[in-house]
Amino acid sequence: MKNIFIVAALAFLTACTQTADWDYDKSANFANYKTFAWVENADLTKDTNNYQINALMEKRVRSAISSELNQKMGMSLTDPAQADVLVNYHASVDKELDVSSFNIGYGARWSSWGLGYQNDISAREYEVGTLVIDIIERESNQLVWRGAEDGRLKKNQSPEQRELSVRKTVAKILSNFPPQK
């Protein structure tokens, strides 16, 4: 019985995990990509005014992307004029609303009959951040791969926690680069 409960719990947790979203050009030859450079105007802080998206976070994102491409895929950072692909990234923050209701119904009492109903509704606003990574073939200037991940932003994290969170998110996004055709 205990084993059944553990298997059911693991199945439930696996079903609840999110996976990153990817798209890619099926005609691109990803095996030819050995070097990368940053898109000239890549800027994480552009078009957002969220306090968590700042120059410190941009350094973390660049470092995590560079590390993933270099260590796990063997790609090296080079001059943009010689790179096989250019890497761009951007982030957005949206507000979401979580609405939940709690209903209570009751019936008979010892001395009299009665029927009642209580409905409690609560709403909480929270922020969802999305990180998008684009891989662009330098020669053709065409987008060949895009990955994205979104998640609830956590506040009051230490720099180490933020670093770990960025590294995990980037690893998750790039886990399907190059794509398994």
C-alpha cells in the first residue's frame, strides 16, 4: 500500500512539472553550429520596468546561457562577425490573478432544521516572468531556434538563490538545443 502511495505521488508530481516551450526551423543544420556571439542590441532590461529585471539579472542570464552553450554543447563565444549563430534573449513580466473559492454547506441541527451556505472567495495578484532565448543563424540572419520558460517570480531572494534560479531556468530552456529531430 505504501509503495502504491509513493508511485501515485511521483506520478502526480511529474504531471505537475512544467516544460519549457521550444520551436525551431526543421531545415537548419544544427550540427554545423560551433560558435556563438551575442546579438548587438541584446538587452534584458529593454521594455520592462520590473525591479527584478535589472543589470544584475542580465549578467546572470548571459553567464548561464554562455555556460550552457559552452559546457554542455561545446560551443564557444567568439566575435559576432565570425560566429555561426547569434544569441538574443529578452524577458517580460506580467501580472496574473489567482482566484479561489471555498464553499461550505450545512444542514440539520438537533433542535431545528436549517440550511445554509457560505462562499468565501479570495483573489491574489502575482507576477509571472518569461525568459525567451533566440538562436539566429548569422549568415542568413534567420531565427533557427527559440525557447521560452515562464514561472512565478519570487521576491526576497538572496543573490545566490537568484543565480541558481536563473541557471535552472536557462538549463531547462536550452535542454532541447540543438533539437532532437
